[in-house]
Amino acid sequence: MNCENPETITKLINHVITSPDLTGRCTAQEASNMLLSLGRLEIRDREAFAALTQILVRRLNEAHAVDSQTIANSLWAYDAV
């Protein structure tokens, strides 16, 4: 799947990952959804993938914060790009 304006998606995701307040409030599911979006749109943004993965890793210690679908979506995104 291609996106007519991938810069917009990348810009929005970069806004989240560069804002300490937004990064701190970002849930594992939200990070996973952003990763999935990047993967589906075939956007290869190493910085975004790394930052979103860090959010997921931080959330692993929270009870019920990361479910199997969240992990599956994230892994799919990595495989897609």
C-alpha cells in the first residue's frame, strides 16, 4: 500500500516521539498502531521505529499494557519494511 503523502504521517509520528509529554502518555497499543501504519504504508523511518519500540519496551512492565495483538502488529510492521 502506498501513501500519497508519507511525509505527513512521518511528521505526525515524529511529533509524538519528540514530545516528552506525548511520549510519556503514549500507550503500547498506540505505539503499535503507529508502527503498523508505518509498515502498511512502507515508510522506512528508523528513528520512528526505534522510538516507538522503546515505548513498547517501557510498557512491558505495566500490567496488561501489552497484549498479543500489540506485539503481533509491531512484529508485522518490522517484517513489512
